[in-house]
Amino acid sequence: GLAIALVLDQMLTLTPVQRGQMYLFASLPPAVFSFIVAESYKQEPDKVAGIVMLGNLAALGFVPLGLWMGL
């Protein structure tokens, strides 16, 4: 997500607030959406919940990085 945000930052003209929001959003894990889709289609929601947990743990590092890049 952060790599795509970096590319988009070079291509788009954004205000500082918009730029910060883009990097913050890019650093967040897609947790809830992934679980809802897995539950809806009965595709191992328990395994997805475990992956979501790992994504949230990774966010502890990526969210500060995204904030640093955006600000």
C-alpha cells in the first residue's frame, strides 16, 4: 500500500492534508473487509481472522511509517 501511495504521490497534485490522509490510509490493514468477504463466501473465516491479526500487528510498524512519509 505504501509503495502505491508513493507512486501516486508523484503523479497527483495533493494538498498536504490529502497527502497525509493517503499515506495513512495506505498503511492501514484491510482487516474488517477481508473477514466480511470470507464469512460471506464461507471461505475459512477463522484462517482469515488469523491473517487479519498478523496484519494488525504489522500495522504497528507501517502506520508510523505512513505518517512519517505523509507528513
